[in-house]
Amino acid sequence: MTLDGTNTWVLHVPGSDEAVVVDPGPLDEGHLQAVLEVVRAVGARVTLTLLTHGHFDHAESADRWAELTGAPVRGAGRGRAFTDDEWITVGDLRIQVLLTPGHTKDSVSFLVPDQQLLLTGDTVLGRGTSVVAHPDGELAAYLASLDRLAGVAGGMTLGPGHGPTHADAAAVIAQYARHRLQRLDQVRAALAAGAGDADDVAQAVVEQVYADVPREVWPAAHKTVQAQLDYLAARG
């Protein structure tokens, strides 16, 4: 589910003694010490930590990380709540907050224009597709968030929460939107083919629509299908 693991981002302007860390990750002391070493290597200290959302693989270490750095943490219910289009300034570093719910209610993304970087947490991954984790996740909000990201992605590198970076963030986000609409068409077709009469409608849809994915990810697919069913039901 985490592909190659969780990406922790160190944001730093050369020559500055301040750094911002995004998503310190799960509670893994070796990883945290490695991130600290990266910060030290550029001659900086962590003065702010940001979380893209509250899932443990991104935020479990937040309390320990705060102990290690002495820096405040914002996001996933910690610190001052984010507001959409808020600008965070740390020294010469400017970060725009984008509220991008859908994967979870608390999901946010961060635009770093001076570094042409768009950090998307689990809203857009570097490989594969994201789970809209019903009931916390919601598909209408997710599709709106993809539109929101598409509006700022031009010329940006995609910095996902998992998987590799991509030089063309806009292309990846456009593919995500197309994929979601294709999946909705597949869900409609599965319902018409009889899945809607099953005792567990979501599972019956998973077995048809997600037959080509490994069964160990079917529980996550089940959550996404439930979000798709709720989306379709709300639209008649």
C-alpha cells in the first residue's frame, strides 16, 4: 500500500539555516535520524513540520519528530488548522497550502512555486492510483481536488507521498482524472451486469472491476468502490 515507502520531503533554500519537513512518516527512528542528517548536511535546522494527512505512514512519527527537532507541527489535527490558499513563509521559502480532500477529509497538498514542486501526499501518487478511503474519503471531493490541482500543476514537478517524482505534474493529474471517470463507467457496467443484486454490492463490483489487481489490495479497492457507489447514488 505504500509502494516503496513514504516519501519525506525536506524543503530548503540554499544558504538558509531553516528547513521545512513534510511528512516525517511512520515511527521509525532510523528514518527520522536519516532525515535529520539530510537537514544538517545543508547547514539547516527544522523550524516547521507539515503533514499532508493523518494516516500513520505519514504522521505516526509526528510527536517523536517534534521532540527531536523542537519544531511545531501543522496538519492532521495538529497545530493551527490550514486554510485554502494560505501562504506559509519560512525564511526565503514560500509554500502555498491547497486543501485537497477526497483521499481523506484532512488531505492537503503543498505548492512550492520557487522550486516548481507540487507535493500531493496520497491525493496523487507517483505510481498506480490512490485509494478514496470510504467513509473518510469521498469521491466528489476527490474529483474536485484533482481539478484544483490541475489548475496549478502547469510547469510543476509532481512530488507524491509514495512512488517516484514526475517532471510533468499536470499530465499525471490529468491521467488520474481520466482513470476515475473510466472506473465510474466500469462500476456502472458492473451494476447493470448484476452486481447491484448481490448481498455485498461493493464486493461484487470489486470482483468484476478490480479482477486484474492483486487480491491483497481488494480490501482497499472495496473502500474505493463504496465511495464510488455513494457518488453514483447521490447523482441518481
